[in-house]
Amino acid sequence: MLRLRFSTLILFLLPALIVLGIVVTLSVFAMNEYVQQKERNQKIVEQTVEDLQKTIGFIESVGQQYSRLNDLLIATNKGQLSHAEAYLIHSKMVDKLSVTESQLINVKKQLTLLNELDIPLDTWQKTFNNFKNFSLMASDMVVIDPRTSKNYIDAAQAEYFKFVDESNTLSKLLTKYTNETYELSNQKLEESLNSIYLLGISGLIFALIVAIISASKLSSYLQIILVSLRELAAFKQEVPKLDAIKKMVKHTRGELKHLGTAVLKFKQTLELNKQEEARIFKLAFFDDLTQLPNMQSLKKDLQQHLTNAQNHQLNGILIKLNINRFKVFNNALGYDFGDRILVEVTERLKNFASENSQLYRGSSDEFFILIDPLEIEEDALQSLLQETITQIKNLFSSPFEIDNESLMLSCNQGLIAFPTDLQNSPTEIIRDAMIALHNSKELGSNQAVIFESQLSKQITDSFELQKDLEKAISDNSLEFYLQSQIHSKESLPRAEALIRWNHPQRGWIRPDIFIKLAEQSHLIIEIDKWMLSQVCQFIAEQKTLGKELHISVNISGHHFSHPNFIEHIQTIFAQTKVDPTLLTLELTENVFLNDFGAVVSKMQHLKAFGVRFSIDDFGTGYSSLSYLKRLPMDEIKIDRAFIKNITHDKEDQTLVKAVFEMAKTFNLEVVAEGVETAAQEATLKSLGNPIIQGFLYAKPIEHSQWLAELDT
């Protein structure tokens, strides 16, 4: 955190520090220039003074030469000097004037460098040269001809005075130049100092401005971050886009970029969480295959509709639909094909659903339609229910084209208008729609039932009856009956075992009623096991008495598909010590549609024990020559529906004849059940060689009574 704060502070001050650094660098450079300028000015002043001093010294030297020349003349006139002394002095003057001339040349060169001065150096040099020449001529002639020498000395004096005048002018100019140079130097130094001060103040002001701008920019960035965090913390429906912070991250570096990136990562995390919530919500409230709302959505919406209907005296409608024969198609053509059926049915049903209704997916092949509550009279409500039934049936009137298969589908409907009373709940309404659907199935395919209160009573009665059935199985109070099967070419007694139940309070319960109840629960397996045990025990007991009987027993498809079916059969065989060759197991065609390979495997396993197999109710299910060819069957039973009108219905005769021919092809026996008249028997025998079962020869009777009649 300290690193973050320090880095952010550095980031904030960096522009100002850069500007300040530039200002300091420029100030140092300016100060260095100031010092160098001062040194240069000082050198110029010193050089000028030195030149002035040299000039003055040179003038003094010339003056000394002039004085010596004058002294030489006086001494000569007075006779104080010999010729030798005079020439010696002359020689020294020559040397001295030569040195002085060299000094003049040097001074002139130095002064020539001062371009700013308009100095007549040539004139000055000329007067000196004239003075030198006249002085040399005077010193040379002083001993020989003092008068002539005097003339030269006067000429030299005149030139000396000119030289002095020129020298004075030069001195004044040098003095003036020195003063001006000094003043100019001080002025430049002062200007340099002022420039340094101005540069420093300007730099500080500029650095302050940059710092303020940077602070403002940093503040705006921090404001963007804070606003973005506030938006992320406050969002409810959709995660904010945060375009500002995206732009900030793109144009910044360092900690600000890291902060912005962290905020965007936080946003991304929220988006992922939102997506995950949406996915979980979809899984919880929508069906993955059809994309329809599921049962959880139905319960939630139904609760709202129910509350609305109860509070405002409105009536809503819930419809439960079930696709007929879906399991057959699903098993025969594959689960993928079954899914396609569900999707196509969904599209059809969407044509019914409107703004006032909603379609839902239930379990497996079930759908729900919820119609919004509306204010409607009872008669109009009943008309609306009937109209709804018709509209839904019409949706299935045309075939479904799926993967080059043309299928005619239908559905059963269970409808309920709600609320029925103030104690309704969504679960109760769904249950009542299910009750109505269940009752529609009892009426057949493509039927619809509107829920009424007595239907609920029927369900309650069925539940109570189911509990009594479970008790009857455990108490061993069921009974098995036998109905003889007459074979014209076989002497071995044959019969089909049929179960009966004499309820202690309700009396005899029809088999179709309690068998259907048992099929809806696990009880059918217990009934199968009980019945098979009774029959095997009966066969085994009679064989020990020297009587061989061949008995057929119906096996439920639920039981046959149970993983432990073979184990159940083998246990009963072991317990009863029955001869399996005297037993026929009757299976309906729908059994072969589940897992055909497993069905064949189980049948072959039991065939190894000698068990015979029969296809019950042949022709009413998904009949196929392909499975007849592969199944280890021994007989087929023609359903009573084809026997009832066989004496006058040509189509039934044709179908039955085809069954006989097919059975002959596969070497199968044929049992005709439900034969009640001699005319039916005669027609059957004209078509083939059937085993007759029906009221024509025998009704189902209690097994002990059947045995007694067999003896007589």
C-alpha cells in the first residue's frame, strides 16, 4: 500500500518535477553563461587596462627619448661630451628607439583588435616614426653640426608634440572604451541575473501549472476509478460497460493502469458471476432441450396467477399434455429421434401459446400450458375449455416430418380451471391436472378430460386400493385361476394362469383395475413373483402326483426389464423344483422395444432351462417380422380384438390368416384367445390350426376347481 501511495505521488509530481528539472538545468546553464560572461568581460576590461597601461608606458618611453635627445644637445653645446660619448649615447638611442618602435608595433596590433574603437593608429605610428627619424638624425649630427642638429631636434620636437597629441587622444579613447566596456559588462551581468531570476520564476510558475494540471488529470482518473467501483457495487441488472476506465487504461501507465486493470478484472469477474448466475437460473428454470420454462418456472408463475385469480375473482386454466406412444418412438428410433420429436412438438404448441398463455416443459413427454386468469362466466369458461381442447388437437392433425420419417402423433390432455377453492396451491393444481390427464388416458389416445372434484376422489380411492393390494400380496390373499387352452393335436393339459383378488370389503376387483394399479408402482413385480411362484409350485406338486400340466403365465414388461429378472426366475425355479419345460412365459410386444439385445439375451438364458415363450396380444403393438425372426419364440397369441368379428369382417380374416402363415413360416404355434362361439372356432380352423382359448370351452376358474374338472 505504501508503494502504491509513493508511486502514485511520484506519478502526480512527475510532470512538475520534469519541468522543474528542465528549469534548474536551464538556470545552471544560464548561471554558467553568466559566470563565463563575467570572466570574459573581466578579461576585456583587464586587457583594455593593460593596453592603456602599455600605451601610457610607451608614451612615457617616447618622452624619455625626447628628453635624452634634448639633454644630448645641451651637453654638446656646452662641450661637456666628447665625440665618443656622443656616439655612445647616439647608439643607445638608436637601440632604445628600436625597442620603442617594437613596442609601438605590438601596441598597435593589440589596439587593432579593438574593432569598436575608431583610433587613427597609422597617424599615431607615423608621428612616432617621424619623431624617431628626426631624433636619430639629430643625435647623429649633434657633434658634427650642432646648428643643423638643432633644426632636427626642433623637427623631432614638433613631431613629438604631434605624437603626444595623438597619444592623448588614444588614451582618452582607451579610457572611454574601458569605462564603456566595464559598464556594458555590468549591464550584461545584470541582464543575465535578471534572465536567471525570470527563468526561475517562470519555471516555478510553469511547474506549478503543470502540477495543477497533473493533479487535475490524476484527480479525474481517480474519480473515474471511484465512479466505476461505485457503479460496479450498485449494479443490479446489467454489469456497467465502464468505457471511461477502458479509455483510461489505454492511455495511462504504471499504478493508474494497474488500478484501472484491476477494476476491469473485477468487472470481468462480476460478468462471469452474472453469466454463471444466468446459467444456473436457466438450468433451474428452463429446459435445456426445448428452451421452455420448466416445472420450477411453472410453479412460480402459477403461484402468481393463483393469487391474482383469488384476489380478483378470476379464472385461469392449466393444461397438462402427454404425447401418446412417445416411449415407443423413443425406444424404437433412438433417443436423439425422441428429442427431435419433443422439439417439433414444442414448435407446434408454440402456435397455441399467445400473450395470454405460456408453454412449459414437464418431465419426459409432458408439457403444460398456463392460460392467464381472466374474468369469465361459468358457461363461457366451459366453452373456452372445450375450444382449447379442440385447438390443441388440431395442432396434431397433420403429420410430423422428422428425419425423413412421417409420423402421426397425438396427445392426451388434462385440464383444470382454477381456483377451485381458497385453499388451492400450485402443487394441488398441478396434481389435479395430472389426475385429469390420467383419466383421459383411460379413455384412450387423443382424449381430454376436464378436472372435476370426483376425479380427485377416484384418485384417493385408487391410492387406498393400491395399499390394500400391497397388503393382499403380503398376506398371500390373492388367488390364481386357470383357463383351459384346447389343442386338437396335443393331449397334455394346457391352461393360462390368471390372477384374481377378492377384496374383504369391496368384493371381487376386476383384474384390469388392480393390474393397472400395480403397473403404476413396484407392485406389479411382486404380483409377477407371487403368481409365478404359485404356478410353479402347482406344476411341481402335480408332477409329483404323476400329472404333467403345461401352464402359461403373463410376465409384466416392467418385471422383464428389471435387472434382477433372471435371478428372480431362477430363485423360484430352485424353490419350487419345477420342470421349466412345462412353463410358458407370455410377453407383450412392447417388451421388445426397450433393449432388444438384452431381451434376446434373457430369453435365450431361460430357453436353456426349457422355458417356452409366447407373444401375447399379437398384432396390437409394434409388430415386426424382423424381431420375430430373431426372437426365440414358441407361440403367438392372437388378440381377442381380431377374433370378435372374424366371422364377418374380411379384414380381420385376412389379418388372422396372415398370422397363421407367418407362424407357419417361423414354426410357431398360434393361440386364439377370446373364442366364444362355434362359428368363431370354425372360421379360425378354416384359416389355420389354432389352440383355442375362450368361453366356448372354459371360463377362468379357481386352480383347484380346474384340477378337479380335469380329473373328471
